[in-house]
Amino acid sequence: MGTTDLFDLDGKVALVTGASRGIGEEIARLLAQQGAHVIVSSRKREDCEAVANAIREAGGSAEAHACHVGRLDDIHAIFEHVRARHGRLDILVNNAAANPYFGHILDTDLTSFEKTVEVNLRGYFFMSVEAGKLMREHGGGAIVNTASVNALQPGDRQGIYSITKAAVVNMTRAFAKECGPLGIRVNALLPGLTKTKFAGALFEDEALYQSWMAQIPLRRHAEPREMAGTVLYLVSDASSYTNGECIVVDGGLTI
Ligand SMILES: NC(=O)c1ccc[n+]([C@@H]2O[C@H](COP(=O)([O-])OP(=O)(O)OC[C@H]3O[C@@H](n4cnc5c(N)ncnc54)[C@H](OP(=O)(O)O)[C@@H]3O)[C@@H](O)[C@H]2O)c1
């Protein structure tokens, strides 16, 4: 087997949440480039359609499907669709997350708390449950959860978000332990500061941005595409014996 075969995803069906922009879009594009059929998903169908079109124009295979991962009905609906249209799922990337509150932890209101937990925790959990059931029927698959370096060190004024990301790390290990015997590998990506809409507040505040730069040994933020290679590794045969692992991609921030 040549080295490039290790990363070949020909014939695989992949579902990527939060794929209409940012890190998820780059993951969707790279998985399609490696031969997977990619279901591009987020809340806004038309934004997903634009990414799916771009993938098809580049010679790949993709479709768009709206799914708000904070809504259980949406989760059940997308899996009904995947089952009916493809009959299988080989790859799930749980990447869509919410961070509605930026402020002191003591001022966290219930609405922000619930939204963060519903999307980042309940969403990832039930997406993984549904994917796992489908993967179990076909001998296995790979799940990757986008967590964050905030899982290891809580971000300042990002309390509840960081708490859900730490839970995603434990969720990754829990699913890896119980789904490993079913041939399903479950791993996580922990990105550092990446230039996307999501991290906008950190880029707009010059003092805050400079304080991050001083702590990052590579002295720069990441571009979204710099996260995609790790996900490709984790969903491909290149990582066939990697299970329950959390890979930090942060330019050295957490050293
Ligand atoms: N950027 C960073 O510095 C950084 C650092 C560490 C971890 N992360 C993690 O990386 C992941 C991707 O973030 P990003 O930086 O790429 O953000 P982004 O560019 O803002 O993209 C977020 C994506 O998630 C979708 N989305 C948001 N809420 C959703 C929901 N409830 N249901 C379904 N889709 C939803 C958005 O599309 P719609 O609006 O159409 O739904 C969009 O496609 C997140 O898990 C985030 O926590 C980011």
C-alpha cells in the first residue's frame, strides 16, 4: 500500500456539522477531495448548498442538508435522510458549536447556559448515538468531535463554553470505550485560536489578540484549513489504531 492510500476516503459517506463556513467547511472540502461523499450540514441550508456546490465544481461529491444540532427532531430527521438515501454512514464530524455568552461566569444566564449545553453537549451526544447505531450495522466507522483547547484550560469569560468542551473530551473517551468493540473509532480535535466568525471577538479586541499571540509559540493564529488535516488523519486508515485520542492543534499554546 502506498502512503497516499492511507488517506483515501473513496466510497465513504461523511456527515460534517457546522460545515457551511470556518473549520467545518475546510473539513468538508478536504474529505471530499479525498473521495468521500460529504453531507454538508448547518442550520442554514442555502449556506450549506454553496459549499456543496463548490465541492461539486471542484470534482467532488456533496449534498447539503439543514440540521440544528440543538434540536433533537432535526437530529432524527437528518439520520432518517442518511439512512433512506445512503443506507450507511462511515464518518461523522461533530463540529457545530455555540458560544452565546462571553462574560464573567457568575453572570451566566439560564438561556445561554441551556443553549450552550443543548448544542455543544446534547447535540454532539445524540448525533454520536444516531451515527453509532448506523455504523454498527455496517461494521464500523469513525467519529471526530471538534472540542477546543478550552477543554484543557478554561477560556477567560468563556466558562460554560469551556465546560461543555471539557465534557466533549470525556464524551469522546466514553464513546471510544463502548463503541470500539463495534469497530467505531471516536477521537477529538482540540483547536487553538483559529480565524473564523466564531472567534471574531478575540480578533476584534487588539489587546486580547496580542495577549494570545504572546502565549502562542508559533506567534500566529491558525487558518481554518490548518485544522482539516488532523480530521482527515482521524477519519482515515492512517489512524486505524487511534481511538479515544484528543489531538491538540494550537501552535503550542498549551505547552
Ligand atoms: N475558531 C476558533 O478559534 C476555535 C477554537 C477552538 C474550537 N473551535 C471549535 O471549532 C468548531 C467550529 O467553529 P468555527 O470557528 O469554524 O466557527 P464558525 O466559522 O462560526 O462556524 C460555525 C458553524 O457551525 C454552524 N452552526 C452554528 N450553530 C449551529 C447549530 N446549532 N446547529 C448546526 N450548525 C450550527 C454554523 O452555520 P449556521 O449558522 O448555518 O448554523 C457554521 O457552519 C466549533 O466546535 C468551535 O467550538 C473554534
